[in-house]
Amino acid sequence: MGVVDYYELLGVSRNATASEIKTAYRTLAKVMHPDAGGTAGTFRLLREAYEVLGDPAQRASYDRGGVAPSGGGTATRTRPRPTRRRDFGTDPDFEPAAALLDPEDIPWWDQVDPRARVRFLPVTSPGHAPAVSALSGFTLLLAPALVLDLSPLLFTMWLVTVLGTTMAMLRLARRYVASGRADRDFAAQIGGDRVFGKPGADRDQVAERLTASLLLDYLTRLPGARIFHGLSLPGSVFADVDHAVLCGRRLVLIESKLWLPGHYEADDDGSLWRNGNPFRGGTVTLPRAVAAFRRHLPGVEVRGAVLIYPSRTGEVSTGEPPAIPAPPMTPEDFVHDIGAWLAEDPSAVNRKALRAVLDRVVS
């Protein structure tokens, strides 16, 4: 068999993390599987590439120019790689610090009451206005009988009106009771949990765990915010989306990345740039997820954000987020910008959207 470059086959960089390799494999497997129109040989080679690069020992041997066994029992000779140490790459012993923000520097922080009562959507209660109107009208209806000497005919008409109004008030009371029961039943079904799923536990999933802490520390100030980890796309069984936050009719999908320090920007077509050069150090699959959830949840505003953490000593910065589905952001910018967006309706919980997103949690 000819020379095969597993990194090129999977479309990842040589500094790709195990999580990025897994994501690339899952994405390609959906279109290269024989059941999806691919060939058995191509899919076997794809799986072989994933098994080699997904195993630290095999990957190290591969990077040194070793030989990886193919699925057919023969040997697939890999392309020799330089063994010179590259000091500018990812530092495997480095772990970025969690983001620490001063609440006084978060514009929306003091505008939100974290103890506010949660408001479920859609609202099933008739509200206070009908009750006040009905009670006022009923009181006015009682007045004629108390101050006037009504004839039998007028008294009969008055009595019929009073009975009709009483029945309407009883129906209104039943709606109030049913609305309260529906809210209590939904809360009991979902429970008091505000976080669903678990962030990645693998050693290389540092970024996912940092984002999970960030969401728990800051976005739970919003009473209606519900946090999810590990979501599959509609029609998928894989954890295609790292995290999501739902608040009212707003949903943000999040992808966590551990990339080299530098300044990251995206242009209007979604292409990533680092330090003024096209970025080749990782892949982003979030725009496809944003499009899928927009179709899956009509009536819900869906946005995306790619949170970037440094993979070695150094700082990460990002430019002004363009109007694209998944712009790169620092954790600090995410809390400021996305937090303010979610805080526009901080106490709302959308029943239908919550159930739909909860159904996609696979971790």
C-alpha cells in the first residue's frame, strides 16, 4: 500500500488533541461509512488512522516514523517524521488557569436577581389582570341588589348575570390551579437540577472542564439558566457539542479548545486566523451544530461560541466577534457578551426547549 498520512486523512494538525482527533473521526465516519455511501476499504483505513492516532503509544511510534498495522494484516508504512523537538508546540505538562472575573466588571451582574422566581414558558396562567377584572365586575354586580329595590323581572335578570359571572370566575380559578399544577409537575419531572451531563473526564479534556467551571461560577447567577454538557446533534448518537446554556428562548452552543497562545480572529465567512495568518492548528465543527439546532428548535435564538484556552504559557486574545454562527472568544469575553445576551430574560425557562435539549444529552 502507498504512503498514508493519518493526520491528513483525518484533516487534523500534528498538534491535535485526542478530543480533536475523535471529533474529526466521528465527522468523517458519518459520510465515509459504507451505509452512508462510502467504501469498506476507505472506512477501514479511516478507522485504522483513528485507532493509531487515538492511542498515545501508537501515535508516538507513528510520529517517529514507525509502522502501523493495517486492518488487513499487512503493513502500512507511514511517512517518516522528524524527531527534532519543537519548542513552540503544545506543552503536555501545562494546564491553563481558570478564568477569574470580578463581578463588578461584569455589566449585567447587578441587573440580575439570582433569587428571582423562575418563570416557565409558555405561560399557562391567565395572569392577574383577568382575575382583578372579574372580581371588580362581580363586586359591581352585587351593588344593585344592595341599594336598589328591584322588580321580580330585574331581580331575575340580575341573578342570572351573577350566576354567569360566578361560573366564569370558577373557570378562571380552575385555570389558576391547573397552571400551578403544571409548573409544579414540570419542576418535579426535571428536578431542581440546573446542570445536566458531565464535562469530559479524559486527561486531555482540560478545556471542557475549564468551561464547565466557568458556566457554573458565572452563568448560574441567571435563575433561568440551564447548563448542558455533551450534546448530540439531531440524528446523531455522539457528543458533538461540548456544552450548551439555555435561558428562556435563547440557546448558546459552546466548543472548548486548547490551542497555542496568540490572537485569534474570524472573518465573515468563518475562517479562523491566528496572529494575522490562516489558522491550521485545529478544526471547528460548531457552525454545523448551530445550524442543526436552529432547525431543531424553531422559535429559539441559537448562537455559538468557540472558547479558546492557551495550550502552553502565554495569553490568548480574540478580536471583535463577527456576525457568524461560532466566533472565537476568550472565557472573559464570553461571560461579558453571551452573559449579557442571556440576561435579557434571566428568569425564564422554556419547557419545550428544555426537554428538547435535555433529550440530546449523551454524556
